[in-house]
Amino acid sequence: MASAGDAMKAIVVGGGVMGLATAWGLAREGHTVELFEQGPLPNPLASSTDQHRLIRHPYGDRLGYARMIDDAYAAWELLWRDLGQRLYAETGTLALSGNGDTWAERSAANLARIGRTMDELPLADLPRRFPQIDAQGVERAFWMASGGVLFAQDIVSALAGRLARQDKVSLHPLTPVSAVDLERGRVVTEAGHQHDGDVVVVAAGAWVDRLVPDRRLVPSRQVVLYFDLPAEQRPTWAKSPIIIDKTGDVGLYLAPPVEGRGLKIGDHTFSRAGDPSAERAADEREMQALLGRCRVLIRDFARWRIDRLGVCFYTVTEDERFVVEKPGACGWLMSPCSGHGFKFAALMGLRLAKTIATGGDAAAHARWAAGLEGDKPS
């Protein structure tokens, strides 16, 4: 095995955003990388392949993750420079709470502790500031100028394309891995071919438990709704902030139709069920609670039409903390998950690459990735 600081051969299993970001980080450190993906690159079944993902500072009681957001933005800026394009739109963040939920106000209080301002809006001002919102059931509203939409599938595609053009990176799409040995730094493909490296990173998303069984990591089938809006409403919604609404039985989030993308609404509630390899079909009857909240929250929602239902699989943990750990002498398990990992992908890839390259403290890295290092107030 190579010593810290020496050029290494790294093997990455999984070609979603986390695997690609780790390969990018390792290549930037000067190491040779082989990446194996069971499907095409990008894989349309991967958790990270969708039109957009949100990035925002508000994080409830998760102060550690709130602290990470500035570092995440810096990592994305580095990726934009490497890609030669900026795959992000700043929109601002509108956080709403009601029905006894206090997530928005707790977010504001914790952000204030780290010097970030999240302004409370008088409820009477909501119709003027955001006429598309009806705001029934809203008890408190908060606004923050930061936050926006990461163009997820474009990022994954661009990152895969960049890696494919690098001499020290070998991408192996349509090459499922059947076994990993994290002690020896070895993987075996379903075709029976063995590949050895100085380090193996398993970033297999919802399929991770088939290679590295871990009861903390549970596949979770999630359905999101894309809407076709009346033509006269599109300009208003195209200028909308991202919205997080915790005022009922659902944890609604909304990605506005910026730069020609669709308008997407989802529920952060986890199903904790399903097989990521099974047929993916959805019925709007599954989304009745979410649709019910939309009818109350959004003005003129009766005229909206569902354009399509999207099904993806998260990997979730009970406490919604990321699992990035070193269970073997030459191997890492990488699962920054639970439906809020994409915003940290560039940062997670760079930091893991740095820890591997320098022989850094694996336990300290695991605590940092779990958001524990920054959870204490300053």
C-alpha cells in the first residue's frame, strides 16, 4: 500500500454524484482512479439523477451541517471552475412553519449563533412578497437571501464527462461489482475480474448494503411531483425562492422552475421501503397528503396539472446523519445520505480525497461527515 503523500491507485464503486465527486477529488490530488458503475454513466436510477437538488443554510438543530454550507459553496465554486460552467441558480430560501412545528425558527436561532441572519417576515407581508403563496396554516415565515437550486443531472453528466477525459481516470460503466474486500483494497466484478488498489471507496447509494452490509443504511423509495403550470404563472414561479414548508403532516420542499427546469415538489418523509432495482412506477394516490398541502399553500393550485411522477431511492439513516467511515484497512464506506446529501457532494468528495491522500484521522473524518464536529455552539 502506498504511504501518505505517495501517488496511489484508488478504486471507487458507484458512479452517482458521491462516487464521481470522490473520483474528482482523488484525481485532483494526483492519484490514479478506477470507477465502477453498475449502469450507464450517468445512471438514470441513481439517487443523484434528477433535474435539481436544493442547497440552503437553514438546518433546524443540525448546527454542524449548517456550518458546513459555506464550505460546500466553496467546493462547488471549485468544481464550476474545473467544469468551466456554473450549474447552479441562486434563488433565496423561504422557510415556513406552523401547526406546532418549530423547524424554521430553530433554524433561524441556530444560524444566528454562527453569525448568519435569517429574517422573520410578518405574515401580513407574505401576500405582497410572494403572491403565489396562500400561506394558510403558516404561523411563522423566515427569509434568507442565500440558497438555491443545483442542477443535479447536469452536474453528474458534466462531472462524468470531465473524468472521462482525464488520463489518470478510468470509468467502467455497465460493470457491476459483486464483492469488495476493504481490508485488502480489492473488488471483484460480476464478470469475475479482480481489481486491486491502495484504497477502495464504496459509494453505491441505495445498493450499498449489497456490498457493505450496514443496518443503519436503509433504502427508501421516494416519489416527487413535477407540475405543468398555467402559462401566466410561470414567470412568477421562475423567480420564486426554494420553499421549505413544515406546517402539517408532510415536510414539503419546492424547487422552482429556474432556467427552464420543471417545478418540483416533494415530501421529506421517508418511506424506508422498496427495492432500488425493482420496476419504478408511481401513482398520484401515493401523494395525497402532499397534494392536500399544496392545495392549501399554493394559490390557484386547482389549475396545476401533474406533468410526471418521479421515483428515486434515497439511502437513509435513523438520525439522518451521513455515514462516511473506514471499516477496513484499505476501504471506505461513503454514504452522505438521508435525502440531504447532494448539496454537500463536492465538499464530501474533496474532503474524503484529502483524508485518504494524507492518511488523515478516519474517526475524525467520520465525526465531521456526521455533522458532529460543528454541532456545539461557538
